[in-house]
Amino acid sequence: MKATIRAAWNQHSFEKAFPLKPPSLNVDEVRRVIAKLPRVPLAHLPTPLEEAPRFARRIEGPRVFLKRDDCTGMLMGGNKTRHNEFLLADALQKKADMLVWGAGIQSNNCRQTAAACAKLGLECHLYLTRTTHNDDIQGNLLLDHLMGAHVHVVDVPMGPAMDDLLLAKAEEFRKAGRRPYVWDRVTGRPLAAVSYVLCLAEIAEGLQRHGVEPSAVYCAAAGATGAGLALGRAILGLPWRVRLISPIRWPWDTPADLAEVANQSAAILGLPHRLTAKDIDIRDDYIGPNYGVVTPGGREALDLLARTEGILLDPAYTSKAMAGLIDDVRQGRVEHDKPLVFLHTGGTPAVFAYRDELMGASSGIH
């Protein structure tokens, strides 16, 4: 895989010297290209694309459609189930007998991965940092335990330090005779991003059935999901924007990082499409003081969607992305005659871990 990526970057250098815009692919062509990659079926696909008319009227905006990736299945769903169809296929192809994974203690990623490992018979070791939330056994953390994952609570912050810890733990297991598959920023994210090229193709197909063309798709993303959506837009030649609302501030240049991931994904697929940081529309205005902290805008968004459509957002990710969509509507930054699409990436179990914050701060909506 790393050799493939190195070869891709040699190709990328050539294309930078002789830039030509590659032709767009249609949805069927995208599916045929991606079908060449190893993949294990985990998700309930395609997920629904449904309109939210009462919500749209409440925010006095254009029509709003929800892409329900909270309905991907695999232990209450979410975007990581799409990722794992490719990542765990890679793990099985490499004869792995266990996974080494890590993130915040209320990680939606780890919850879905623990479930997928249970389904596929892979031992799952999760290294979860308590720096993002307390370690009460509830929400996603409770589900990790119920799935039989080996849970290790650590004080290492998310980011490069967590990456280093996971690689070190994987090496320990390897020396003990195991065959670990470890989350690796270099090889893991481009594979995961491929799944959201497919998701954007699903969205395009669904919108065509509804007979509408949106002005933008909104999503809480600052990693593989966002990179895949941005690449999908380029491959499919879509005129609408992909607006990423970052839930976290990484210690690197996020637009450049996502462009790099997208380009590595394109290389894996053997496609010539390439992005730069300028092609990544991402904002960090709605994070609040820190990752995972409930914000007034996020709380309002959570209440609005719940009380108009009966659909839950989560406090750390999707509520903040929806706050961005609402703010764009209120500030007149969207076209009123074109619909908006909100990609709901899941996170429902995390709501229970935020009981005190959600019940202790009223949004004023009745």
C-alpha cells in the first residue's frame, strides 16, 4: 500500500508540471472503479435520503434533505461503518487476527469498529483517551464493552501522540506473535475516504430521483470522510459545494491534509483527479472552546431537528455541523431556491454521555 502511495505521488508531480483537468465519471463508472478494491459488506446501503420540511420551515430556509448515515447499521450506525467496509477488508486480506484502534473515550469510530470486529471474528483492542471526556461507562464506552472489545483507557491526547501509541502497541503485539492491523494515518485514511466517494455518488443518485439539485452538502468532517466527499465531488464533476464543518482543531494544516488524503485515495483507485488545499471547503467556526464541548449553536441545532423531525444529532459532531448550516441560512450565505443536503454521520450513543450538559443548559426552544 505504501509503495502504491509513493508511486502515486510521483504521478502527482508529473501532473502538477503538466496540468490537465481529467474527465468526470458518472455514478456507475465510479462504482465500477471502486468495486476493484477489497470490501467486506457491513453497512445497510444505500442509506435513506429524506426531506426535513418542518425543520426547513423552522429555520426559514430552503428545502433541506438529510442523508441518513446514522442508519448504516452496525451498532446504531454512523459514517465509520462505511470506512470499515474497506479497512477491515484490507485487514482480512493481510491475514490480521486483531485490530489496534484508538480515539476519544466516547468514540463513535471505536464503537462501530468494535461491532465490526465482533461480526468478523477479529480481536479488538481499543486505546481510548480520557482527555476528551470522563470515563463513566455509558454511551459509546458501554457499547465497546458489550461488544467484547479489550478497552484500555489512556491519558494520551488525540493526534500524533495517539498515532504513535497505536503503532507502538501494534509492534508489541507483533513481537508476541500476533498479526495486528493498526489504524495508520498514511494507509488507513485513503482507504476509508474511498467509502465517501461512494456516499456522494449515492447522494447524487438520490437527488436525481427527487428531481432537485442542491447548492451544498454539509457534513461534520475533518478527516477521511471529508477527504472522500471532496474527491467525490471532483470525480463526479458536481457543481454543488461540499461544506465541511470541522469538529476539532488538528495540529496541522487541515485543508492541505485532506487534499493529500484525497489524492492518495485517487491514486489507489487509479484515477488522475487531484485536489489542492483550495479545493477543500472546511470551517472551524463552530467547534467552540474545545473538541467535544457542547455549544449554544449545537444545542439549538440538536433541539430543532429533534423537535421538528424526531431525529437526534450528537453534541460533538453533527449538531455543530447543523449549526453551521443554520448559520449560513440565517446569514444569507445560501441560495434560497436551491435545496441543502445535510449528511448525518451518526453519533447517537454519545448523547447519553452528555446527559448533564444537555439537561443543564436550556436552548430556549419549546
